[in-house]
Amino acid sequence: MSEKIATREAYGKALVELGAANEQVVVLDADLAGATMTKHFKAAYPQRFFDCGIAEADMMNIAAGLSTMGLVPFCSTFAMFGAGRAYEQIRNSIAYPKFNVKICCSHAGVSVGEDGGSHQAIEDIGLMRLIPGMTVIVPADAKEARKATLALAEFRGPAYMRLARLATPVFEEDYPFEIGKANVLREGTDAAVFACGLMVSETLAAARLLEAQGIRIAVINVHTIKPIDAACVTQWAEKCGNVVTVEEHSVIGGLGDAVADVLMGKVSCKFRKIGVNDQFGQSGKAADVLREYGLTADQIADRIRETL
């Protein structure tokens, strides 16, 4: 995992692939094409790119309309503005009528860094999980972000994909991607650790630290938060008896709650959520902010050890 690429960068380049393969794909952005990386699609297919300006709610409504014409709209902006500012339009104009719109938001989580708490969306997964019929995807690395983008073009219905600003490790192994199916990246017996997004690579690093101390944890990449892979979650919780979730999101409403919903009343196990604890983000270097919120490999390893 030496190479580092941001998932937003992989998304932008995957859109160009889609543009060549499917003339029905159109891309909308809210004056942030240089940051969300939809600039790549804009350069390749300017006639199918729509800059809606700083009007995220309007962008979602335009995308809803385009979808009724048989087009496949991909909407991009920052997660705070997409999942947050345009929530009502996503709920009522896209999800309620079950329109085929893909909402792909970058700059999510506290790893946004210097932009600070006002721009660090730590509730977007929860907001999107709440919407009936909404599929929610959080790719772990650039390879997975590309595969998820291509898969979303084939998937029918509304979907939300969370992307990151920060360049993070690209996994050496090329894991398969299927919407709704988790990937077991590392087997273990002492704890089942479910992670998503940027926290997958941190959890794998934590697993290596723990193995040096004789603790073997299973690491499961839950790239699809909704619909979650309940069979995989249940199997590994039963196998290990200790369950930990790790996410760069509030511990309220995100991956941890999704896993807990699966296990509640069905599997007897110790359970711990690692994430942002009911507080806003703050400005700082991405690495420093992640450490401030206990989301680095060594801190995750310490928390898992405490749980055991």
C-alpha cells in the first residue's frame, strides 16, 4: 500500500471511462469541478457536463429531471453541501420518486483538514441512511472508488457515494466490488473489526500492530453501508465474539449503528464503536485532525486492545 491516491481523483477519472462507454451518463457539479475532480469529465465531454453554480439544491432538482429522460446523472459537490444543504431535494425530488440519480460527494469526514468543522461532514452517512431506498457506498481506496463509480452507472435507483479529499494508500491486492457485499480483507479470531472508507487502511495497519502482540483480528471492508451485508456481519460477529466498528464519521447514525442494527438481539458479543464522538470537526492538518479524534492506526489498535 505504498501509492497514495484520493478516492475523489479515482472517481473523476472513472467518470471519463463511463462517458466513453455510456452516452446516457451526464455529470453535474456545483462550481467545484476542480476539487471534486469532475473537471476530467468536463474536459472530455463538455456537452454532457453541467455546472450548476453554487446552487446545490437546484442541481439535485435538475438531475432528477434529467433522470426522467433516460439519462444517468452523477451529481458532485462537497459532502457538507450535498448531503447537508440539499437534503430536502435529495429526499423529495430524487429518493421519494425513486429516480436514478447518483450523488457522489467528496471532502467528507475530518480528513478534509484545514477547511475546518463547518466543511467536515461527519453526519452525511447517517443522513443518507435515513432516506428510504437510498443506497450508501463508502469506498476504501482509489481502486474501489473506480469500481464503485462504474457499478453505480449500472445500478438502478438513487445512491449516495462518499469520497475523500485526502490521498490515502491504494491496496496492493485488487479486491472484487459488488454493491451490498462486504470484503473480508484479513481473517482473525480475536475480534471482527468492520471499517469503511479511509479507516480501512488504518484498521489494516492496526491489525499488523496487534498481530505483533499476539492479537489476531479480522478486518472487514464494509464499503456498502446500506444495504449492509448482514450475512457477513453476522458470520464474523459469531465467529469472533468481539465486534468493533471504525469510521471517519459520527458514531451516531453511521457504520457502527448499521452493524449494531444487524446484530441486536441476534448475536451475543462485546461491541465497540470507534469514530467521532458527538462533536464537530476542527481545522488542522489532516493527519493531526485524525489523531485528535483517535482515528490513526496506533490509536485504533489501542482501542481494540482495550475492548478485548
